[in-house]
Amino acid sequence: LIVIGLCTGMRLKDCALLDWSSVNFENNYIKTVAYKTKKYSKGYLWIPMMSYLREHLLNIYSWQEEGSIMPNIACRYIDEERKKLLGKSIKSDNGNMSGEVKNLLKFVGLPVSIRLTETEKADGVIKSIGQRKKAPNLYGFHSFRHYFVSTCAECNIPMAYVEAIIGNDSGVIREYYTHIDAGEMMRSITKIEPKFVGMVSQATLPQIANG
């Protein structure tokens, strides 16, 4: 689950319920529809597989070739009996997988919440969490999605490619791809200038300006 999340940038539900029918080993990609935008017909996510992810999936595929890639996790995620038992609170429960991921991240030393520790409370430390009744997370499964997109941005992977991978309506993409460097922007314009220079003479520019 962690490997799929890190290497694809998909949300928890999409990772947990990923099916073998979405994996194409021959052409080395995953093609699926994000559950969050499925009802809006946003189209497919097209995710090239990193060799690291491919290796992990092939190890599973060698003994299981159909259905859910992670059947136990998929069953926990959609456990109807658990939903009936917990009622409305199940909406953010997801078989408690979100909680388990946070515990894992906490174990390796990452802060999963901005709630004050007992030591901080005793020292009089104050942290504002706005009007939310629940403290926002610092690290969780969704952090893998942020890491994937931010890494793509750092490596200058075109936004159009990232949109095809994680969905073109994602606010995460805008968060990391809207920091415009003025110098880089000027260099980019310089690169396309030859496509324009010479196409239109100075004599015709006034005609174009006048319609």
C-alpha cells in the first residue's frame, strides 16, 4: 500500500481498491479511474510504472493474477459490516488504514498532528489550529501524493504529464506548479521566440493590431 501510494501519487482509496485489470505489464503502466472524480466523468488516470513499483507488483502477480491487488486491504476498506457497526463515523475510518499509516509515520519520527504533546502543554506552548474541531494532519497517506507531485515539479516534469497521472483537477498540482520563477519564465519565452520571429514582418503588425 505504501509503495503504491509513493510511486503513483494516488489517493488512499484508489490504492487500496486497485485491481489487476488496471495494470498493464506489457506496456508498463496503470490505467484507472479516481473514485473521487468518477461521478464527474473526469477520465482515466494514466500512470507509468516505476521499476521499483513494477518489481513489487510482479512479485504479487506471480501467485495472484486477478481481482484486487491487495485483497485483505480492499476487504477492510469496503467492510459493510464494519460500516453498519460504526454508522456515520465510518466515513473517515477506511478500516482504520489512515490511522495505521499515521502510526507508521509517527514511528519513523514524522509529526502526524499539530496537537500539543503533554510536555509542550506543561511548558505552556501554544499552537493555533484555526476553527477546526480536529487538528489538521502534518503527515499521513495523502503526504505521499504531495511528495510525488513535488518531486515531479523539482525534476521539471511537465505539468501536463502530472495531470495525466494524478488527475487534472488536483489542487496538489497547483500547489507545486504555480511557483513561477521570473528568470526561468524569460528563458522559456526565449526558447520559443524563433518560432515567431520572421513569421510576421514589421509592416504587417499594424494590420494585425487593427484586426
